[in-house]
Amino acid sequence: MRIAVIGTGYVGLVSGVCFSDFGHEVVCVDKDPRKIERLKKGEIPIYEPGLETLMAKNVEAGRLSFTLDLAEAMADAEVVFIAVGTPTRRGDGHADLTYVMAAAEEVARIAKDYIVVVTKSTVPVGTNRKLAAVVAAANPDLDFDVASNPEFLREGAAIEDFMKPDRVVVGVESERASKVMSDIYRPLYLRDFPIILTDLESAEMIKYAANAFLATKITFINEIAALCEKVGADIKQVSRGMGLDGRIGNKFLHAGPGYGGSCFPKDTKALARIGQEHACPMLITEAVIKVNEDVKRRMVDKLLDLSGGSFNGQTIAVLGVTFKPNTDDMRDAPSLTLIPAMLGGGGCVRVTDPQGRHEGERLLPGVEWLEDAYLAAQGADLLVILTEWNEFRALDLERLATGMRTARMADLRNIYAPADVIKAGFIAYEAIGRRGASTA
């Protein structure tokens, strides 16, 4: 099957590469000449483990190519996937559909034969029906179907998620479109991965409901962590005790400095907005959004307390700035709240992150970038673990403490055992959801 994918951002590029690995002929198209030039050279514009190798394999096999020309990409294509951005619209929290509708209109004007236009971007409920109207208006004689095929890819594990999904959700309204989509995902169907066929609105809602629920789990455990600190409980034990309940599960029950990334912040805001527009307020989702921002501010207070009430004149080493490990994505990362607060309070902030520097230099002006944790900690008054990269999970704590001017640690991912940190020579240790700061 020949497939065109519009957009070579995170979703479009991963989807295009993986579809080509299924054996389909895929052409990815983008309006950004620099992106296409890099992709043609075998360079990927994002960091995603394994993606560069898989892309090179399928380009070499002749199944994957890149172009700036949508007409070229659509030549003989049976399916077009729209995977462009849907950023949060300023002022109202809704998803901005400008790029989606513009792509649909352009597809309609180019297409001549039957085609399935598939929305891969995350879009509000009702968007696919509006998209169908846009296509029909742009080309009244075109024979087409619209399908909704939301993605459920975790950054840092996207290829695994695409190739071994919990489920594939496809919203369609004709047998013909259903057959086309089933053929695309046939390699997964043959390996017994669930393919869920729904109507358009249900497919759109599944995406938002799933992300809002996961964001709720994260926010809930962060609230419980705050209470644990007050009553003397240990959030790691509490999370384990909860997670062993099969009705709850252990995923997304790790306390931290708040969620970030490209999906949860944007999708919770969009769902809240959809509820408001239909006079059905999403009160839980709205609370999740507020509490998540409160969690980030609470982290600032925690660091301030550990610094003796002021950042002024303090040197602070921050380990990790991306919103999670195994990605270079910094969208809505907690670091974008915490680090400016420390800088604004007069602190000198040193940062190290395996993949975050490219974006971080633009988003975090005023910080000093260093190659590793030991260099960042040298002469520092406070060490903050902000992203749980594997590189930070087995550090030589004694070496860190010895090199610091004042050995204090804020472990905002609960990586280390308090007793081990104090034993290594740190005079103060603060985590999340554990008893107050331990001191030697």
C-alpha cells in the first residue's frame, strides 16, 4: 500500500517510519525545507531511541522517502495521514486546528481518485466531521472517506509502542475505509494486537479520555505525596501498596515534580475546553490542570526551604531538564518553572542533561551547561535531580558530596534511599512524599 504522511514532527515521523517497516511504501511530506533536507541525509530532527536506525533501514530498502511536494507524496497514494501540530490556542485552551484543516484542504485539491484521509493528530471531538466538510467543499467531486486514528506513543518508547501497541483505535464510517485501515494495520492484526473500530467521535474521545486519566493518576499520587510528607508516610511504599491492586495498577503512580511534555498539558486543557463548550464541565480534569501547576510551585518552595530560605548567592546543580528521560522534549517540563525561579532568586544554576541542551539553551537562558553530574556539582550548594535519566540513577554519592561546597540534595524523582545519601556525606536530603529533610 502507498501511504502519504503529512508532517514530520514526532507523530508523523515515527508513524511514517513504522508504517514503512510494515512493508508499505511511505512518503513523508513537510513544508520545512531544513527538516526534509536533514531527513534526506539520514538525520532525524528529534531524539527517539532506535528511530534513526529504523529510518535508515527502510530508506535503503526503498520503502521510505521524504519530500516538500504534497502532490508527489500523494501520487498513487490510497491513504493520507495528517500528522501536523495542534498546539493549544492562546486565550481559550482549545486545540488550534489551523494546520489540520489547511492540510485537509490541500489534500482535497490534489486528490483525483478515491482516498482515505486519516487524522493522526490529536483533535477535539467533532473535528473529523468538520474536516470531511472542508474536503467536500474544496473538491465536491472527490470520492473519499475520513478516518480518525489517534496515536498513543510514549516519547522514549515510541517504536515499541507502535510495533507492540496495547490497542489501535480507528474511527471509520464506511466498510471501504474500514478495509483500507485494516489492511494498513494487518501486520499487527496477524500478531493478535487489538484493533478497535469505532465511530469518529468515539475515536476522538478515547484519545482525550485516556490522556486525561493518566494525567489524573500522576496528579493524584503527587497530592498523596504531599500528604505523606505531613503525616510521616512514605510515598514509595504507598504507591506500591496501591499499585498491586489490579483495579489500579502500578503505572503512573510515581511521585514527581508534575507532568509535562507534548500531550498531557495540551490534551487536558483541550478536554476541559470541550466540556465547557458543551455545557458539561470536566471538573476533575480542570482540577488536575490546577493541581499540576500547584505541584510545580510546591517544588520551588521545597528547594527554597532546603536552601535556607533564599537562592541568592547559591550555586545549584540541576540534573536533567527534559520532561522525562529518553527524549529531548522540553515542552511544559517542570524545569521551565523551577530553574527560572532559582535564577530569579539570585541563584547560579548549572545544568547537565544527556539530550536537553539543544532546546534548553533557547528555553533556559542564563544557565551554565556542563557535561556530567560531577562537573555540575563541583562547588555547588544544592544538587537537584529533576529528570530520572539512567545516568543519574547510580552516581557516586560520596564523590558528589565531597566536591560540593554545601552537600545538600533535592531528589525530586525519589531515586535514592535517604540513608544512603546521608551516609555518603550529604548534610541534607529532601525527596517527594517522604519524611521532612534528613540531616546528618
